[in-house]
Amino acid sequence: MNELDPANKALAEIEAHERECRLRYEAIEESLERGSKRFDKLENMIWGIYGALIAAVIFPQVLKLVT
């Protein structure tokens, strides 16, 4: 009895499908995690630009008061 009966064959195919899906979801999760880290870096860069812009506006006014 080399052949699997239809129920066992279907079960084997479902299990193989679940293994494939598990691998895909792990890859998706890793990709999302990398993307999240990149967005955190970009957010920090934007906050730095805000600070530089504010300093560029305020610094000349402070110089006027001092001179």
C-alpha cells in the first residue's frame, strides 16, 4: 500500500501548505521589522531638521538683540 488514501494525501498537502505559509509569514514579519527600523531612523532625522529650522529662525533674531 504505497499510495496514501485521499484523506491522508489531503492532510499531507495541507501540512505542506502550512509550512510554506509559516515561512512566508516569517519573511513578511522580518521585512516589516526592518521597515519599522528605517522609519524610526527617518523620524529622528525629521526631528533634527525641525530643530535646525527653528535654530535658523531664532539665531539671527538673538544676534540682533545682542548687537
